[in-house]
Amino acid sequence: MDIVTRENKLFWGYWKYLIDTVHYQHPAYSSVGLEFYKEYFFSDMTVKDESFIVVNNGVAIIGIVLSVHAENNLIRMSGFGRGINYMENSNGNCEGIKSARKIFKKNFESIVKSNHVNTLFMTDYTSVDGTLSLLARLFLDRGGVAQTNYLQLIDLAKPTELIHSDLSKSCRNSVNWGRNNLDISYIDASSITKNNVEDLRQLHIHEAGRETRSKKSWELMYDMINENVAFILEGRLDGSLVTSSLFYYNKPVCLYAVSASTRALFDKPIGHIILWEAINQAKKLGCKYFDFGGLSYNSSEEVVSKKQIDINRYKKNFGGETIIQLNINWHTEEIPS
């Protein structure tokens, strides 16, 4: 068994191999995607990359993306601001899985201890299919606190006609309005220019009333498209850009990531055709699921706003299934043993 870190040029090849074996995997965890999140969450902080993959005879068995940084007198572990991402090879009874788990656990705990980590956040992407990963069980057993996350997923294995029939009646009408009134452009690595990202950025700034992220983070989005892990869909009304959205993707999942639309046109359904075309593009790209992102529901910690409820309804009008996913927070003054 070998341990391959991010410093090894083979790391991302092994990581992609693992992604191709699993049921669900968030598409932000790519080389350029993590550079984006480093800029988004840690532009003024020092972050230590502790990601590694356990490899057996040239086959990736277990992989993890994790980072460590100091904040507010705590040493925090995360996945570059997102959740720690643990992934196991799911190709049947993978040879060496038991030994790989022992090696993983030993190396992971060594990282926690050597960095004096006392708080962490992980997202258990394995939980989407109803099971818990080794790492999730480890931290739940040691006092970690689980939070329920809800995703709205469309199964892209279904025929397009069936996916379309699952749209609500109002959603189908809105998609038809967009098809008849908007000019839609699909932008990928073969057609991207920096103007496409800059147009999305400027629309986002104008409609938000302020700049919510650094210019460099937008430039990294351009790199994501060039590296075939993202695409943009633009909508124009009478020649003017009125809506633009960026989507991340890998083999399992296409994710609705960021968008901006002209608020003055919110009385018109300008966004529906963009999402419908994104679903179709994701199907053409061979993705298993289209992910609308999280749904917001009331919890013991939060009461959701009417705006969040309306966003839930908007996403669910496209059909699909609501899936439960777990986030786990762990905090202690002691290093786990």
C-alpha cells in the first residue's frame, strides 16, 4: 500500500478514478475547484493541504481532501472551506479495502495529532445513498454532531421525455416562454472567452448591488471551464444578456453553482429555460444526476425565511427527488485517540 499526497503529480488521476466509481460526488473537488475555494474562503489566510489517497498495486482505494488552518485560536480542519471529502472505491469488493482502511485511519489520526486539530467539518457524500462512510462513523462515535442537509436531485438516467413530464405545469410553461423569447448560448472549453465570465461577474455585481467575491475567484471559474469541469449558459432578451449561470460537473453530478439575472425582469420566467437546458447538457455530458443544490428547511438552529421557502419551491418544480445528506461537526479540547 502507498500513500499519495497532493504533491504527487498522480494525485488527481487517482482522485478522478475514485470519482468514476461512486454513486454521488460533489463536483467542486477538482484541482482548479479547490484553488477557487482557497481564494473564496482563505484569501488572507495560510492553509495547509493534507489531502492523500491510499493506493494498492496502482489502484486508488481511499481518498480524502482536507486542509488545516488556524482561526480564532482554533485549529480547524475542512475541505478548503467546504466539508472534508472522504471517498472509497466502490467497484464491488475492492481488493485491499480492509488494509487500506487501517492505513487511512492511522495516517488521518497522525495528521490530526501533528496539527493539533481541535475542530473539524466534514460532509459525508456517501450518505446520499443511505450509508455512512468510515470517517463519518469515526467522528460520530467520538461525539461529532450530525446536521441534516437536503439535496434536490434529478436522475439523468431517465429518458428526457420523462424528466420533462416531471416538471410542474407552471414550470413547463415557463420553460416554453424562455424557449420562445430568449436566445440561449452554451459556453464550454471550446467556446469560452474571458468576456463570458466577466459578463456574468458584472451582472452579478449589478444585481447584488456589491461585489461579493474577489476578481481572482471569477478568473478561477474561467479556468474551471477551460479544464472541462464547468460550463456557462447565457440567456439574451432582444440581444441583451439578462441571465447567466455557471454549473460544475464531474461524471456523477452536474451542480447548479452560481447565477445572476436582471431583477427588473423577475416578473418573467427568464431562469427556467437556463436550468432546463443545463439538465439536458448534463445528460449529454454523461452525468448521473443534476443537483439543484441544498434545500432549506426549519431546524432546531434556524427558522427559514419565506424567500428560502420560495427557492425550495422553485427547485422542486423541476421534479426529481429530495435526498438526505449529513454534515458532521466535531470539536474537542482533546486530540482524538
